[in-house]
Amino acid sequence: MKGMRSCLLLLAILSVTLSAAPPVLVIAVDGFRSDFAQRENATHILALQKQGASVQGLIPAFPSTTFPNFHSMATGLYPARHGIVAMMFFDRQKNRGFSYTSTASEGEWYGGDPIWLLAEAQGVHAATFFWPGTDAEIGGKRPTYWKKYDGRVPHEERIAQVEQWLRMEGPLKPGLVIVYFSDVDSAGHRTGPDSPDTKAAIAMVDASVGALVQRARAIQPNLNIVLLSDHGQIAVESNIDLTPRANFAGCRAANEAPMTMLYCDDPERVRTELLKNAPEINVWRASEVPAHLHYQGNPRIGDLILTPKTPSIIYVVPPGDPAAKPVPDLKGMHGYDPEKYPQMRGMLTGIGPAFRRGALIPPAQTVDVYALLCRLLGLKPPPGLDADFSRVRALLQ
């Protein structure tokens, strides 16, 4: 009887300890390159980096674009394994395409075990404000609190909602809170990473991050905060229309801007013509994508993957393909090989009681964010991940 009482007391203590654990706030800034804070003297983000622990750059998965990398951070898997292989792709089995502008809220596209659903399954409620994929019903489930994406929602409304979530009490209080800002990425695409508009977007996001952190800490001083971005940006050198370079009859094109995937009846014929007529691009068969890009083995990847040899935009408009369109003349882009272009790197900083103060560790990968969040939230991760906790372990106390 005495032993049973001791066990019950221990369980009660553990229950109180777990329920009192500080929540985790994730602040996601799309397209915030690893050097932007220092370059633009983003005072609030620089102060947070000084207070907390950072990686020297967060290396995105290939393609280094938004949806593939946000879902890699959410699942700990490379895009070829979680299925969001690009911003635009075609699925032969479904006989339809994925587009980040039109089908991204359909849960059937998303594989892996997203962090918000893993948390919910293990007793931690999640609240998400626009992280890509969180408004999709994945496996019939969503986070306890979520918002349908609308980029027009002002920063102040997002910050106020985070405050409301953090003030909640009782069994439905979220232990994982996520908020997302896209301004830097959007400005970079329109006007380039070095433009006055992008500099202004960096300053605006920096001010919002500072205000959010200050107000969140006032509510919960022992909050653990993760500040991150999915990728960086680079200036575009040229915009290349590959349509005249080969006969693309019988092909579908998924134009990612920094990459085009082709799904063709006769890919070898098209490949031969492109190798002859388009020397400024790489033309990879699906089985030939360089191993360091971890981009093989998923049937959603095209028969041919076209990438420029310089940071350029490329596209193809095959005859009879109603979904393929020219890519606008954007001034800034990402999506390129993150090993070749360090400008593709994003940021990762942790602030709060779980993190070391002032630490700067070697680069990590976007997939590793999942392992970090699992550790912060006390979650048991699923097996078979691409995430490697050893690459982010030194961020923690």
C-alpha cells in the first residue's frame, strides 16, 4: 500500500510538472536570409540572437522553396519523402496537379506526421496562424486552433491572436503556438533581395518580431521561442523561356520558376533536344538528380528536372498544357541548390530557458527543426526521420 501511494504521488508530481511546462512559440519569417539581420541592422532580431542560441545558417531542402521546406520543418522529412516536392507539381496517379495557390489547403497532398498533429496526438494542443499546410485537413485532422490563409491579415491581428492563445487557461490551452510572416519573401520576389522595398520589409518584420516577443514574454516569461525562416533569396540574372528550345508535344510542365519539371510521353526525345539547344540549363532524369539534393524516388517528381546553371528563372509552356504559364519577370528568387548558393540559407534562433545564451553553432538543415521542436515539447518523434537532432543539440542547455 505504501508503495502504491508513492507511485500515485510520483504520477501526480509528473502531471503537475508536465502541465506547467512552458509552451513553445514558433515565429516563422518567409524568405529571411541568414545574413539579413546583420546586413540591415535588424535590432530586435539581433538582440534575440544575442540572448539565445543560433545556427550559422539553416540549410533548406531542395527545392529551396516555401511549401517544400515548411513541410520539411513540420515533418522532419525531405520533400521527396513527405510528398510536397515543389510549389507546383503533377501527380499521375491522381491525374491532377498541386499548386500552392489553389490546392494547398487539400490535405490529401501532405505526407509525414506534421508537428502540430504529433503534438495533438500526444496531448499538446496546437495553435497555428498561417504556417503553410496548417489549414489543410491532413488525415482528417487539424490543429485545435488554426486560420485559413489570408496574406492580407495585418501583423497586429496576428500578434493579438498569439497573445490571446498564450493567455488561455485550462485543458485547451495550446502548448505549441505558431505564427507566420511573408513580407520579406514577397518583397524580395517583386524587387530583389537588395532593394529598398525588401529592406523596408525586413525592418517591418523585425519590429513585429520585437513587439510579439515582448508581449508574449509579458504573458509567459519562461516561454521558449523559436525564430526561423525557410530559405533565403538571391537576385535573378535572367528569365529564360525554354519553349522554343525543343518540341514539348506530349509534355506537362510544372514551372517552379527556379526549376521546371516535365512529365512527358517521350522524355528521352525531349532530353536530347534540350541538351543540344539549351546549354545554360541542367537536364536531369528523375534518377540522375545529384544525391546531395535528396530528390529521388517520389513519382511526383517529373521525368525530367530542368534547373538553370545560374540563378535564373526558367519555364516551358508545352502545346496543349492548360496549366503551364510563363513565369513573371521576378527580381529575386530562391529554390536553387543550397550547397552551391549560400544565399539560400535561412535563420534559426532559439530563445528561452531551454536554450543556451549567445551560442552560435554550425549550420543545420530545415528537417532538423522537427527534432528540435519534439525535444522542446517533450514529444516522442516517429521513426525513420531525415531530421538529425545532433545538428541542433548544441542550441540547448
